[in-house]
Amino acid sequence: MILITTAAGFYLGAQQTVDWLRCLHTVFGAGLTAAGVLGLNQYLERDVDAQMKRTQERPLPGGRMNPLTALLVGAVLTGSGMLYLTFIVNMLSGFVISLIVVSYLFLYTPLKRKTSLCTFIGAVPGALPPVVGWVAARGALTGEAWVLFTILFLWQIPHSLAIAYIYREDYANAGFRLLPVIHPDGTSTCRQIVVNCVALLGIGLLPTLYNIAGSVYFFTALLAGVAFLAVGIYLARTRSVKAARYLLYASLLYLPLVFVTMALNKI
């Protein structure tokens, strides 16, 4: 997902002809950084990962990797990706990717044990990959990049909350302060899911108004947004794990469909 949205952001941000070599450099640098950050996240959370069924077989809690090795590999990958983007692509893309690293590792990761607002804070670094692609191609941060950011930001709330709702008992055992853990009846979780799906339905149409993509994208985003909202409402009505899984699957279909269609229908 990170690489798809980064590549889409680059393609959409390119003016006239697309510099495919620069695009490849951008995706490679973003991939290095993403791999490193996710590895460092597992290093920082190795103790709580060992307490959850869904994560206890990861390399660190499973005993298949030494923590120091994970730290070194994660740091090398992260640093290499940031430097690669800065010096091979441009400084602005390196700066944006550094914001992802800092906010994900030093804000989102520790806040998961302190406040339910972590979901919204974590949505910020998660929404920046298409911005990395855009500034890598355009060399400037423009309003269109913020449209892509907002779409991804709003998408992440129902996506993340669906996962948290499915595994709320696991998260509770590990001490995470996620919304479905604090309010296990699901009322506040479902409210946030539906509200953000409604917002995504509207914001998802903005690329056409900003002349990023055409009418094919508009109707695709409209139908996808309505379907995504319908699944969110279904979860709100049933409060079942089955419905939460449907929402998770819908989110995994929505994002690549919307971004790929946007790229194919680029104006």
C-alpha cells in the first residue's frame, strides 16, 4: 500500500512527461525507509508483541532474531532510505519521509499505550507516502498533494479501527489504549468509522474538482465510497467481528482501486 500510494503520488504529480527513472528511485527510497521503520517499530514493541496472539510469532518475540540485530538492520534501512531520497531524488522528498519516521516511531508508537488519539496521530505518517511521491515529481508541496494526503488520512481511521475492533481483547491484554479497548461496546468506534467514511466519500471526489483526475475516477470514487460507507454502517448496526472483517477487506480494496483509477484517469 505504501509503495502503491507513493508511486501514484509521483505519477499524479509529474507534469507533462513522467521521469520513470526518478519514479523508480523514489519508490526504492520509500521502500527502504518503510521497511526500516516497520522493523524498528517491531523492535520497540517486542515486549507487547509477545503478549498478543496476532504478533507473538513475529521474529523478535518468536526468538528467531536478536533484538540488537533488528535494531541495527532497521536503523540502517531507515537511514539509507532517508539519505537516498534526499540526495538521489530531492531534499523535499527526504524531508517528508523524515516526518514519517519521526511521527511514526516517536509519537504514534509510544502513544498507543497512553491514549486512543494515537489512531488519529498515526494516520498522519500513514497518509504522507503519496505526498512523498508528489514532491519527488513536482519539487513543490501544492494543494493537490494535501488532497491525496486527506484521502489517505480519512481512509486509515476505519481501516485501523476495524483491526483494533477485531483484536480488541489482544490489544487490551497488551495494554494498548485504543478506542475499542477503552469502549469495548463499540459505540464510539462505530461512530468514528461512520463519520470518517462519510467524510471520505466527499473528500474522495476532490481530485476531479482539483483537475487531478477525470470523470471515470469521479464515479469510481463515488461508488467505492458509498460501498465503503455501507459496510461501515453494517458494522455500526451489528457490532460483530464478522462485520469488522468485512470492513477491513473493504478498506484493502478501496485504497488501491481509488489510487490506481486516479492514476489511470489522470488529467
